[in-house]
Amino acid sequence: MSRLVKLVAVPLCACVAVPTLQAQDSPALRGAIQLAAEGRGDSARRIVAAELARAKPGDPAYVEALFWRGRLAATGDSAELDLRRVAIEYSTSRWADQALLQLAQLAMAAGNSPGALQLAERLRNDYPTSTLRGRAALWAGRAAFEVGDPATACALLDSARTESAGEVEFLNQVAFYHGRCAGLAAPAPPDTTRTAAPSATAVKPARAESVAAPAPHHAPQFEVQVTATRASGTAQSVLARVARSGERARIVKGADGLLRVRAGPYPTEREAAAAVTRLKKAVGGHPFVVPAS
């Protein structure tokens, strides 16, 4: 089956969340999004389906509902169908760039790094004024690392950093992946395969100097952000539900006043992504992987 991007069924929550989206025109959709954030995904999807059935195909209300049906879909396969329609059939709508970013994230979650790179770069090329260009650069950079093009990856991460000044949490994510760029321009080690023959008068050292053992390398860790809210009661409730699911969790208060419920840490991104699937079933909402802080 030919598609814009080859995906397996992956929960949409495996993606990194888009920054604050444009205000929803429909009060019903606003309510659906709030229900989804509270873990009531089935109720949210029923509201969105009703709004989509009520709207006339092609109208802004229809495109908006189609986008949110994709965003709130239970599986990546269903999400991809709706988001692809928004990106292709309604490419001039205000939701098209967001649909492309979600498709890129889905592709990464499905292990399709070339597809993710193509989609993220298409967003950057086709929507030069989009506020999501920095986000797209981050995902394109991650994908470029995966396809073995670190030079392109680092250039994209530089763009992400430049185009998203002031977004502290996002810039922390960029810095985490940009750390892989540190050794790319390092000078080559000296050639020790050819050494001069010792002279007859050379004096051998009495003993070899001891060499300090290298410091242990601590692998980066990852967490899963389950929700972000300003309500302490909501954060505590989600924290308790995460704990009941068997995952370790904590509440992180950001400088922006948001209380972020995060599960983990996990030693690898793959293990964190697996936790996303478990948390989606146990808690609902839109959990996503973040670097541990």
C-alpha cells in the first residue's frame, strides 16, 4: 500500500507535543481536547466525530475537526490517514503545517527516519513563515542523525536553536541532541603508527607513567511527560494514576508555572517510548518522551 509515509500502528502520544496550538474555533473541540488531557480519550473522540459529521467538507470547521480527529486518534495508522488529508488536500489551511509536524513525529515513532526527515523539511520549505519551523528543525535534525548525516543534523539543530529563542524547555531539548555535535569537528588523533627509531644514546625510562582511568560515561536518560497543568489537584490525580500503573513518576514545576507530571527515568529512548504506550492505556492523554532533567 502506497502512502506519503510508511507507518505501523503507533499511538499518537508517542510524539513530542506541539507548542501551544492556535485557539480552537469550536467550543466543542476545546472541550474534547480538555477531555483528552484528562485521560478521557474515548469521550473526546466521540465529540470530534460529531463535529466532523456536522461540518461541510472543505469548510474551516471541517478541516479543524479532521485535524483533531487525527491528533486524538488511538493509533498512528488512523492518525496518519487524517493528518495526511489535512497536509495534502487542505495544504493552505492553518492546520497544514501542524499536520506535517505530527506526521514527521509519527514517522520517527515508527522507525521511519527518512520519511520523518522528508516531512519535517517539507514543512520548513513549504511554510517559511510557520511558527513550527524550529520544531520541525529539531525533528529533522534527529532524523538526519538516524540516517547517518550528522553534518545536516547539526545544521538543523543550529536552526532550531536560532528560530526558537526564548522557549526554554524546547531549547533544552535541542541542546540535548546538539550534544552529539560536539566531537564532529575535533582534530584527528596523531598518527602513532610511524615512530622514529631510538638513538643509541637514548635512555629508557625506569618505569612507565601511570595513566588515569577515563571517567565513567553516564548514558543519557529519558522521561515520559504525561501531562502539564496549572492545577495542583489535577497534577496530583494524574501522578497517583501513573503510580497505580506501576511506573515511577514525579511532578516538575516549571518557570512558566506549569506542573509537569513525568514518569521514569528510563535508560534508553526505546524503553521510554515503550512506557508511552503503557501510559497511554493506563492514564490516557498524550504522553511523550523528553530528555530527563
